[in-house]
Amino acid sequence: MFLTGLINSDSLLERIADFIPEGDFGDRHLHTLPSKAVPQYDPADEAHARVISATRSLIIELEGRRHIVGQGELFTIEVPMASRRSRLRALMKSLGSYGEYAAACAALYEATALG
């Protein structure tokens, strides 16, 4: 959950944005950059536990959308991956648990920058 949460967070993207190469069609794939910006998991660290808890809550809430007309296809291969990814991100940001998730990821990176 820790890696899933951080790798998919806007906080990580903000942290590495200046290092993402840009091509003719916009930003390129990140490949190895995220692994260099994600701190090693520490089960004793409260900030790490908060990311896990918030990610779990967001995933549970997102899973509840699988059977809603107009959203369920985002969880299948019926919609192209690029479109699915951007629509899923938008859906995630509309969920009630997203605020805590975003705050938990941001707090972890703020603590990392201070440490």
C-alpha cells in the first residue's frame, strides 16, 4: 500500500516534475524517476502508516465505484489505458477520502524534505 500510494500521488509528481523529459507530445513516461524519490518504507514511521491508511481508504472507496454505470468500464480493458488512467485520476480526486490521501502523501514528503 505504501508504494502504491506514493507512486500514484500528485506529491511524487510535484517532487520529480523538473526531471521529467518532455517530448513532442508532452511529458514522457517516468520510468525510474519515482523509485529515486520514494523513501524506504519504515513501519515505525507515523507518516508512512498514515499514507498506508489513507491509500487503503481511497482504494476501498474507489472499488465501490466498479458497479456504477459510467464508471465501471474504467476498471476494464474496454476503455484505452491512457483514457482510463486520466479518468480514474479524476474520479479518485472526486472521492471523499482523496483529501486525506493527498494530505498524507504531502506530509510525508514535507517531513522527508525537513529531515
